[in-house]
Amino acid sequence: MNKKLCLLISLLLLSFLNVFSQTGKAEKTISIQFSNLSLQTALNRFEQASGYTFFYDAEQVNLQQTVSMNVKQATVSKAVTELLKNTGLGFEISNLQITLFNKKEPARQQKKEVRVTGVVSDDTGEPVIGANVLVQGTTIGAITDLDGRYMLNVPAGSTLIISYIGYTNSQVKVNAAGNYDIRLKEDTEMLHEVVVVGYGTQKKSNLTGSVASINADALESRAVASVSAALAGTMPGVTTIQNSGAPGAQSGSITIRGKNSINAASPLVIVDGVPGSMNNIDPSDIESVSVLKDAASSAIYGVQAANGVILITTKKGKVGQRARVNYSGTVSWASPTARLQFLGAADYATLYNEAVKNENPNDPYPFSEEDIRKFRDGSDPIGHPDTDWYNEVMKKSALETQHSISVSGGTDKTSYMASLAYLYQDGLSQDKNYERYNGRINLDSQITNWLAWGLNTSAYRGIDNDGFVTFNQLMHHVIRIPPTDPIRDKDGNFVHPGKDNPVAEQGRTGIDRTLNQQLNATAYLTLTPLKGLSIKGVYSLRHDYRDRRRFKKDYSYGGQSSGKREGYHHYYNWNWYTSQLLVNYNKSFGKHSLGLLGGVEQVEYTYRYTETSRTGGGNDALPESLNTLDASSQKNSDGGHEIARLSYFGRLQYDYENKYLFEANIRSDASSRFPKENRWGVFPAFSAGWRLSEEAFIKDNAEWINNLKLRLGWGKTGNEELKNTDIYPSVGTYAYNKTMFDHTLYATTYESRYVNPNLKWATVTNYELGLEAGFLNNMLGFELSLYKKRTNDMLLYLPILGVIGMNAPAQNAGSVENKGFDLSIFHNNQVNKDFRYSVNFNVAYVKNEITDMSGTEGVDPDNDKYWRLEGHPIGSFYGYVANGYFNTEDDLKNYPKRTGSEKLGDIKYKDLDGNKKIDSADRQVIGQNFPSWTAGLNLAATYKDFDFSMLWQGAFDVDAYYTMEAAYSFFNSGKVLKRHLDRWTPQNHNATYPRLTLGSKINYSTSSFWLQDASYVRLKNISLGYNLPKRFLDKIGFERVKLYVAGENLLTFSGLEGLDPESPSDTRGNFYSNVKKVTVGLKMTF
């Protein structure tokens, strides 16, 4: 650790030296030598060596003449003089700009000149710093300053050419002296040609792998608190499910091209080049998100890349940019997207009477007609209430606020970005809320032309508050307690009607508070000793800390006590230390381009936890102190583990004429999680591309085709899915003295799992075929990818003899296959100077199949609704096939039955094996919990100062299984739902629900009856914004002010009743639903 801290301190000292080094005013010196080069080549080499830029009129300067020079530690002016000797050219130096002109050119003073000034800005009105303003056909030019301003004396009647990287060139005719403001338009192709990939960036046109990306614009008007929520519906093949809208629930599940293993794992997340987490990043800090979907693009991450890779790049400042302050603020109102619809007291009582008679016709009705009348008319609110427990507990909406502020800019060699952000989410129940604080500082500095350094730091603090009776427990009480029970008695006191009273529990039970903190720091040093060669060292540390405190108060109501006070205190610490050494070499020679990457990475990970609890005693005045509770009841536990990984990796990129592309990646990983004999794994990948649009037969005959590329890829990635206990013995201790020696009981330790010393990596082999196209100046285009993935050596726990007395060991024995396609289609159009629009549509299909379970097919040990069966998807629902109801006595007599105690109105099941009885052999796969099809549609438009966007998301061929209180009538003496009104009766054989019962479980068997189609289409986001006009902003000193309104999840089209389609697919309804939000927002730049 001391060495690591010394490295960080050394880098910080270098930053101070860099600041002091920039205070000098001496002209820069350079050393350069070459012979008999063309002037054009010589100028390029001079620019690379000096950092200066040459400007000239190519029609007046002979670039083919040969020059030679040899200077050592010469000033720039002396070096340029030496360079231009015998060329007939003169020069002028201004800042970092060198303007060349022909000495024979008539003196400028003899021409009639006029003075022009102006501001160069982009299409959002922000000034463009460092734009080139050149008089066409002359050497006269300037570079815009930090405010985007320029000033020139130019010949009357001349034309200005304004250019800047990432924007199309603009021309302005100068007829007289005056102010000429220029607004540059984005060059869409150039702005999006570079994407972030593993350990670097690549031109999109040269990619041979499958990479999807979004930039900061996609988050512009989204009131989302997490990156995962922002990705939903934006990328084909990336399935994002936000299954909870609870405050602090930031981590929606992300799956890339299907599930690769029954031991589910998430994609690897890389933040600014090092492993990280996406859940706690403020979305305002994000510059871009890239998703590596195939092995050709992700194999560079080896064993961690089996489930895909997500690369997040945070924002940075710009060299030469004045300090710019950005503020973003939103206020949102959240409400549930769906809720279970329960019946009121009168209908409840009516159906309850019916259920009693269905169970035993001789029993009397529990509720009389007079009771039902009073429930309905509200004449006796204490004795005959009609309590809507959901509305009594849940708020109609919850407030959410987000604020972020950042400052960014730079000097001529250093750039910086610093930000602070705050998020508050109120909950739909009284005790539930969440707060988050974020801070970030990104620094980059070019110390010399061969040495650069940078430091990225970020911190996060999140506080999740709930009651001791948590929200999910509270909702469980809400859906169980019937509407016929009152909240209070006639004296206004809370009652306890045999079930927990959720209204009485709010704010009274105690606390469940979780504090999460994270600190990240990454430092790098880049050495560029030769042209095209860079050596980069990176060191990163990440520290995560969690402190969870749960304390139950001593509370009572309705004559019932909560029991003893309880206190729980849990501490968790995670630490990651990452070291990288990267060597890059890029070289172009003739028609060839070569890129090489080599690297080594070491990751160390430690985890520690301590858990303590006490019960009894205590004092509610000190609700968070274990010290006040009974010390004799204390229970303690602690533990932890360590993991280390060493990796070597490399990449080769080659292209010929920018037409024929080839890339190879390889990574070798060693992990301490595997036995020494199998510790190393090698993961190669190869891909190739053919840019047909660069071929003459297309260029010459189909000018409307801008881009046409065919790509092919193959590769392997790994899966480090095992637990530490799979290769290292796990020892436990019995809680009580259980082992007897010499008539005395002793405390005992035991080995809980048999260890397999032969475990090795699970591998995923990926095949990819892709086609990309762009037409009509990239106004229209598409990208199609076909793929097949196969996981081998998946971990399974094969059965062993029970007499061994230990759990089964893990073995490499299973296989899973995914195959499908991704398709994205885009269209964008600049209709006129005021109006432009874009349409982006994506769709993806994946077929998931377990191909080998090595004889372990059967029920999922974590959920008996799911089975793991060869030939079927992971997450398959397995059960009987419903076939209507027993409608007649003949049905009861002749149709196969499962238990023999069926009655009229019960569910019939298909006798699949034809043995005249319903048994386990009549079960089959009846559905799946993961969608085969996903789609997204993004519409965006701007008109003058207005902008509009709309994002739709859809998922299809997916099912949800309703169970317990979300499905059954009077489950655990609980509520009934509106759907139960259409129940089976002798007069209603086509009902949607079987006969009503109270305690009978005869219809509860897992079957297709309780399965519902969970396909949906959702308006994920809609936004309308207004940018204040520039003429107004100039008066108040702002660069940009935008006001907008937005909505999240406002519309959902789904066949599900009472549940959100993104909610857990196997549910009883006692969870925090997804939410829809209405947001007003403000963005400012000054």
C-alpha cells in the first residue's frame, strides 16, 4: 500500500511542476532533423514535433518541392526559417499558428482592406474555441479565442472559410466591414466516427466487432437516476429491465444477447478504463456508454467478458476552453405504473359468503344481508368499515429532485472537470426515502510534448431509509388484511384485527437504514517517446463501504405488543486495486495502417464483513444504540475473502486502403479462484471487415451508398462464475455443543462442501456475421448482426451420495446456447435551417436453450416454479396445462383428476401421457421469464428553439406467473381482486377464475392457468424542451438556458392485470412497483 500511495503522491507533484512550468514566457525550442522530404511531409513532421499548426493557400504554395533541415534546441522561429530556406516562402507566427505566404505576393497593405469581427458558435449557440477562420485564396487567417471570437483585416469582397473538427466547413462573403457571426453545423459522420472500445478508441468505420453506443445527448432530458434506466430501449440486443421503482433501486438488470449460464451473472462494467459500477454514477457526468456485444470486441477482457462489457466514459474538460459552468435541475412526481385492484367491503363479504358455501354448503353465511348493506352504504364506519388499505398506506405520488453542477475548462495544456450532484427520492410510503451525493474531479495535463498525466477521482454517498417493517413487508400486510377490518376503534385507537395493521405500523416500528459509500481514484502517466508509440501506466483504487442498521422499537396497538426490542448492525467493506501497463503503437505507411496494443493488468480484491445483533432491554430514546440492549443476547459473525487476478492481453489491427480490415485480440487470465492446475485461461478472438463502399464498383456506380461494410467474427470469452467455497474448503461451526466425547458435549466445526480440485473456466464461444450500411449522405442506414453463442463447462452441482454428509461439489458439466440477431435502422434529415428530425428503430431476437445438464435436470433450487431442462430456455416455467373447468358431474366422473377431491368449478389439466390420471408426468414447459423479442423506437426533432424526443420500448414472448395474494382468492384469509368477480358458478362456466374457496389449495398447483402474457409496449420517455434565444442570453450573460418537461413510463400497453410488466416474473404482489414520472427540468450554461 505504501508504494501505491507514493505513486499517487508522485503524480500529484508532477501536476504542480506542470503548473509552474507553464508560467514561463520563453519561446519553445525544438530539435528536428530530416533530408530531402517533400514540403508537405516536412510540415506534417514539424507540426508533430512542435505542436504548432501551419496555414497556407495550397494554390500559392508548392508543397512538392524538397527541403532538408537539421536544428537542435532551436526556437520555433529559427527552426521555421531553416525549414523555409530557399523555398521563396515567408511566415508569420501567432500563438500556435504559423501562416505561410509567397514572398512574391503583392503586399497586403496595397489592397483595400476592411476589418471583420464575429463569434463562431455551434448549433446550440455555444462558442467554438480554436476554430480556423481563413480568407479563401490567401494566407490571412485567425483562430477563435476562448469566447469563440475572431478579428481580421481582410480584402473587401473576399470569402471567409470557417472550419473545425467535427463540423462541416462554412463560408461567408465579406462585402463590407462589420460583424459576421457564424454558426457551424455538426458533421454527423465525423462526430460519431470514434467509439470507445476495450483499452482505447476506434473509428466506427473500422470496427469489425459488434459495438453499440449512446452519448450524453441521449440523457439530455431524461430524469433518470441511474445508467441502467437510461439504456432501456436504446440498443438492440441489450435487454434492460427496471423491476422496481423504489427509492434507491438504481440497479436494473441488464442482459446482453441472452443468458449464458444458469449461474446468472451481469456484464462487466468499465468506468474510465478500470472496473467499476454503473449504479452510483450521476448520469449528468456521463459522456458516452459503449456496449461490447460479441467476442470480437470483448475478448480483450477475457474471463470477465462472457456476459458482455459496458464501457462508461465520464466527461472531461477541453484544452484551451474557458471555464464553463453547467447546472441541471429537475423536480419529478412519481406514482405507481400499476397496482392490484382489490374489491371493496361489500363485494368482499358477498364473495366470502359464496366461498364458505363452496367449501361446505351446510355452513351459515358469515356476513348477513344487513352486514353487506352497511358495508355498501357506509352507515356504520366503525362496525362495518370499507377500508381501502392501499390508499391509506400509499401516497398518491412521491417527490423526487435532482441537482447537478459542474465546471469544466482548460489552459493550453491542462483540462479539468469537477462536478457535484444531489438526488432525493421520497417513497410512496411514510418511512421510505433515499438520498445520494456524488462528486467527481477529472484532470488531464500535457506536461511536455512526450509526457502527460491525469487523475480521475469520484465519491458517492447513498442513504436508504425504511422502517423496521420494510416496504415489502408493509405491502404484504396491505394485500392480506381484508377491507372489512377497521383502522381504528370508536375511541380512535389503532386496532389489531388478528392481522398486522399497516397503517399503525408506519413510523412506529423502528428503522432500517443503509449507508453506502464509495471512493474511486485513478491516476495515469503516459509517455510518448516516438511518433505513434505511447506507454501508459494506470493505477486505480476503489473502496466500497456499507453500514446497515436495523432497530425495532417497543411498540403496541390493539392490545398486541411488538415484543422485545431488537438491534442489528452490519458492516461490509470491499476494496479493489487495479494496476495496468499499456503499450500502443500506430503506424500508417502507404495504403497500410497498423495498430498494436499490449498490456498487463493486475487486480486485487478484498471483502470483509462484521455482523452483530442484540435483543431485549434497550431504550427508544436511543434507537440506534446496541449498547442499550441486552449484552447477554449478543450474536456476532464475521468473515471475508480475497481474490487476485493477473492478465496479459494484446490486440492487432490492420487495414489496407481503409477497405480490408482485420483485428485479432487475445487475453490470458490467471485467477486465484481456480486451482493451480487450471488457473490460467486463454481467450482469443479474430474478426475481419470488408468496406464494400470503398470499392470502385460501388463508388463509381452507386454514389448514393455512403457506407457498406461486411464483417465476420469469432472468439472466446470466459466466465468466472464459481464461488470461493467451490475450490477452498468451507468450515462452519455448530451453534450449540453437539459432539460428545467422554460423556461431554463439545462445540464442533465441520466442512460443509466437498471441494473439486479440477474446476476450470467456463467458456463462451461466439460466432458473428454483420452488415452495416448508410445511404444518401447517411440520411438512412441500418446495422444487422447475426450471432451464435455457446457456453461450455458451465458449473453444475452434480449429486453425490448422501452418506458423505456434505453438499455436492461444483463440476464443469453444463452447456447453454444463444442464437439470434440484432437490427437497428436509422433515418435523419435536416429539412431546412429551422427543422430537423431523426428516427431510430431497433429490434432483437434471441433463442436461449440449455443444451446439456449432465443428468441434473429438474427444479431450480431457488424457485420451484422454474425448471432447468435440456432443450428449453433458462427460466422456464414448468407445470400442468390447464384445460378448462370441471363443469358437469360427467366431467367429475370421467375426466382424469390429480387428487380425487376435485369439485365442480375446479381446474382441469391435460392428461399428456394418456394414463387416465394427472400426475407429475403430465407437466411440461409452459412459459419463460425472459423475452425472446425486444424493440425500441426513438424519435427526435428540433424546430428553431424547441426540441422534442420520444422513446418507446417493447418486450415480447415473455410470461409472468401470478401466485399467492396476487392470484388466489382469500389467500391466507386475505383480500379478493376485481378479477375474482368473474368466477366459476353453475351459471358461469366460461369464467376467468375457478370456484371461490377459502382454505382449499386444490387449484394452486403450478399450471398454465396462472400464467399471463407479460409482453408489453411502453412509452419509456417523452420530452419537450425550449432553449431561450441567444439574443436574450447575451443580455443576461448566459450561454444556454433550457426549460423542459418530460415523462417516464407514462403509457404502458400490456395484458397484465394489476402488475407492471417489468416487475418480477414470479410474484405475489408485495413489492415496490415501477413508477411513472412527470418532470420539469432546467439546464443552464454560463
